[in-house]
Amino acid sequence: MSLDLNARLRSLPPVDRVLASLEGLAPQALIAQAARMAVDLARAEVKRGSSAPSLEEVVDRARALLDERGKKDLQPVINATGVLIHTNLGRVPLGQRQLDAIYGIAKSYSNLEYDLTAGRRGSRYSHASDLISALTGAEAALVVNNNAAAVLLTLAALATDLEVVISRGELIEIGGEFRMPDVMSMSGTRLVEVGTTNRTHLADYERAITTSTGALLKVHPSNYKVTGFTAEVPLRELVKLARGRGVPLVFDAGSGYVEVQEAASWAAEEPPVAEALAQGVDVITFSGDKLLGGPQAGIIAGRSDLLRLIAKHPLVRALRVDKMTLAGLEATLRAHLEGKVQDLPLWSLALTAADELRSRAERVAEQVASDALKAEAIPTVSVAGGGSLPGEELASWGIALTHAEKSVDEMQKLLRFSTPPVIGRIEDERLLLDLRSVFVEDLDTLIANVGALD
Ligand SMILES: *Cc1c(COP(=O)(O)O)cnc(C)c1O
């Protein structure tokens, strides 16, 4: 090591001086982390031949690291992507009614596993189950952590060491590179794939059923659509086949469309849960935080004898839901039962009239526009997202932004760094803020943050 390098290393600001300059900005342990990291970075630069940075420079770097750390904290964002069920942005927001229910149960002791009528130990699964049955017509129901868990548990309980027959057109990846077939395999069943990517016929299923078959599995292809020369076997025919051969038919419906909304024509092709059960599906699984509009959960509903088997499986304990989830889910189910889907943010956003969005977009455009920032209210289309309704679009309005000096990428980054962050999408080389997924209460904040781009 040269003398010169030694001298430069010695002139690096010591960690505790950097620390002292950041005092009070964040919890001590986080400041210490940032200070150490900033000095380490400076040391690495010196070793590569740079001169030692000043105390101020290292402090600035540490402050930037603290800022970056802060952006990792969970925080609210304004979703102007137009994707209503946005898994990366937390799936669906919860409303006052759901939050009140969660708050009431979370802050107190509760009858979570206590039967008030009998005065003895009860089941945490009894609470939401009756409501699910009332809403879907299922004989029995069980709630677990999410829909992937619901599928895993169902197959583990009904078909461990047995075969599960599934169409090759329904082997889906659900995001974050998680593949449902891998989840299914973890249940200890053997997947028997039948048909081809685009066409599967009843005879394919018929041929695959043997004495080793534990279940037939149908999966709603939730985040893509195969178009063109396609064939899938309708539920009704699979029901007939399953009954005839004495194997249960499990349907992973994904989105959880429990109640047909006449005004939501975009949802017309979603399989309603009650209808699938009425057609004779033995067990259906779906998410709590897709079209149901509730907290993250996986719902298993169907035949009571099969649900008893499922509820007894040891995995239930590993996949169990928290009381806050159950409280939020109950409030969600009650809103559906009362026909008050407007109480659920997802549905109040989804059912807002396009004309209303138009006048909001015009107001926003007018208020944010400046000499440099061009803002135009334009009609656009949103999607339900989150693995629901592939290809179905909702009419919407948004604000298309361009800037005289800033690129679209720059604008997007500035909005991502605003408080709260605003997330839009790029379309035709403009930054588009789609109002379908923006709460009316957030419009003033949106206007302020977008206006600051000027
Ligand atoms: C979304 C989805 C899943 C996964 O559900 P999670 O609740 O996210 O675990 C599984 N299957 C289908 C068909 C889906 O649409």
C-alpha cells in the first residue's frame, strides 16, 4: 500500500462524525447503517484512486442513503395506472367499513376461537364460513391465507399420492414468476396434463382418469386469454364426467366474482362463484383480494364432506388466517350480502361512470397545465387486472402529460418520488394518469404533485 493511499484513507471522515451530523433524522440504528455505508463507499472510491471526499460529501451521501431506505418503507401511493386490482400496488384498497371491522377486532380480545353460545373453545373458521355459504350457496367454506394456499391445501387434502388431471391450457403463472403447477406439485399430487395449449377436449380428460385419479382440476385462465383456434371443456361437461367417474371436480376460479354486477358489463365473462357451484363443481377456490374487494385471503367453498377433509389437514395450521383478515373479510362479505358493494373501494372505483371520470380529468388537466407542462384530458381504457378478466376493458378518462423540457421518463420518476408517489403509465410517448383507479379524495393531492412538475 502506498504512503499516498494511506494518507488519503486516513483523511476519510470517521463514521461517528458522519453520524453526529445526521443526529435526529431517523432512528439511531438506521443512521448508523447509512453512515457506515457512506464511509465504506468513500473508502472503496479512495482505494480505486480518488481523493478522499469531504465530511459534507459523505454526510450528503449518507442522507441520500437514508432517503432511499425511507422509500422502501411501506407507504401509500396514488394508483393512476388504471389497473384496479394491482398486485404490485397492494391488490385492492380497503374502505372505512372494512377498516372499522379490522380495528375493532385488532385492538381488543375477541371470540376468535371461543364459542359464545356454548361457552367453550370454538373455531376461527366458523366466523366467515356461514357468510360465504350464504353468498355462494356452498354447503361449507374455509378461509386460508391466499388463493395459492387454498389450491395447495385442497389438492393436498383430496389427492396426496394421487393424480390430478388438468388441461395444458390452464397451467398458469400468476406473477412474480410463481407458477401454479409448482404450487400444485407441492401438495404431493402428480399433475397429469391433458390436451394442448390451445385445445383440450372432454375425451382428453376421460382418457386420463384412472383408479389413481384424486381430482379433476379446472383453472380459470385469469391473466391471459387464448384466442383463435381454441377449445376448452365447459364446467357443466366436466361436472358430468367427474360425477360419472366418482372423482371430485375442483375449480380454481381465481377472481372471486361472487355477485353479478349488472352495471359491470366488462365482468360478464367472469364465472360467478354461485353459478359454478350450482352447476355442480365440488370445490371452488378464489382470492379475497380480487373481485371480492376484500383483504388478502383464499376461500375454499363447496361440498361439506370434502370441506371436512380439507379442514382436518395439518397444512390448515400453517396456512391459517389472522383475525384481522377474518374481520375485514366478514365486513366485505356482509357488504356483498347487503348489496352495498359501493362500500368496497374496488367496486366504487369500478362502478364510477365514465362521464364522471371525464369531468374529473378535465378539471385536473385544466389545473395542472402550464406553459411547459401540457395536459390533455383524454378517453382511455382501464383493466381490472390482478389476474381477472383478461382482455376485458373498462371505459375511462385520464390526463396525458408532456413537458417542454422534461422527458416522459423524467416526469414519471419525479412523480414516483413525490409524496405520496403517483404511479402512471406511458402511452404514445406521453405520461398517462388514468383516473379509473384514483380516489376522488386524492384528486387535490394528485393535482398538487402533478402541478409541481412544472
Ligand atoms: C390470482 C390467482 C391465483 C393466486 O391467488 P392469490 O390469492 O394471489 O394467492 C391462483 N389461481 C388463479 C386462477 C388466480 O387468478
